[in-house]
Amino acid sequence: MISRRSVALLCLLVVGLAAGGAWRYLEVMPVGTGETRASPDGRFTTSVTDWSERSFLTGTPRRWFEYRLEGPGVRHALIGTPVPGPFFGSRSAHRVIRWSEDGSFVEFVFPDTTLRITTGTGTGTGSGCPPADLAGYETERTASGFRLRPLGWRTQRAVREMTVSLHPPGEATPGLGQRRRVGADIVRYALARESGGSGGDEITLRAERATATGILRFEWRGQAEDGGEPDLSEAWDLMASVDCGT
């Protein structure tokens, strides 16, 4: 017959093993940080998460990226090896998710790699805009225009960029309630501010102006110190320099 002392010792052993296992799981459980953004029309949500964990038995570390896209009739989940680049996530002002203006695709932009996932939607009516050649800037072609970044942006902690695209007449963007003269043109624009990490707040300036052939649309992204006023001089200068052949 098993004594009470043996039963008590057995119970303590089981409880100890369970507690130790739970503690070990908390030590090695997956931990992630990432970025989530909605499409311009709010129909889709995409995210990228940088996950890491350790083996329960050996403690061997493992790290991976997880990409997700969800919306009406669309549900994608991709897992891949980590891509080298600046730290991103809730504690960083660096952003890697870039939506197309019509929501037809989303890009995950890293210094040496860009991953694109399509949603199967979007107007597809953008008439395109030839890339500009501006001194001091690197140009990258996009679906309906181009993207400008300062030379050497891959080594910069806070990356500034502007996307430019040309769209058919009548596609004016709602919500651009402010106006400013840029060169000889009147530009409609709106400014958005999002709290960032150690690099400061993220500033997004969306603007557009009418041309003889359509609507020229701009989106500039930069940073400002917490509570400080953003320096938009670069954005206005780029707008004045770009005409898309119009």
C-alpha cells in the first residue's frame, strides 16, 4: 500500500514538473513584433511580423517572417526567412508596408528585396507617369508612376520617400482639404501624423494637382521629432520639380 508521504511526494513532483514546464514554455515561446496597415479604401489589412522562438528541449533559436493579407475574398499567409534591413515594428518608426493607391497590391519593401502581393482589385485606370531624373535621388518604377528616395537611403535610419503617379481626370481624392501654391500650380493636400518609435513621429503628406492630362498625385513620407513641426520643404520642392511630362 502506498503511504501518504509517497503520494504527497509524487504530487509535489508532478506539480514541480508542470510548473517547470510552464516556466520553460514562457522562456521559449514565440515572440513577435511587426507592422500592420490597412489599404487606402480600408477593405484590406496586411501585416508583417518578425517572429523568434527557441527549441523547448535544446534552446536552439529560430527566427522567421510572417506576411498576411486579409479582406473580401482574399486571405493569404506566407512564411519566409528573415530579410536583412532596418528594424521595424511597434518600437521603430521605420515602415516596410507600402500600399498601391488603388489597393490593387501591397509591397513589403526592404533594402535589397521587395515582396508584392496582389488583391485582385483596383481600378487599374492609372495612365502611368514616366520616372523623373532628379539629382540626389534614386528612382524606382511603380505600377502607375515612380518612387523617389534620397541617394544612400539604404544606410539611413529614417528613410524619406515620395511616390508620384498620374491618374485620369475626375479621380480627385476626397479629404484633401488644404491648399497651397507650389510653383505655378495650386495643390490640394492633407497631412497625417502617426506616433513612431525612437526616430520620432511618422509624417505622411498626400497631395494632388490637376494637369492637362489628368490628376498628378503625390505621397511623401518622412519623420519629425515628437511634438515638433515636420519639415516639408523637401516635399514641396519635389512636387515643384516633377511634372510627369504634363
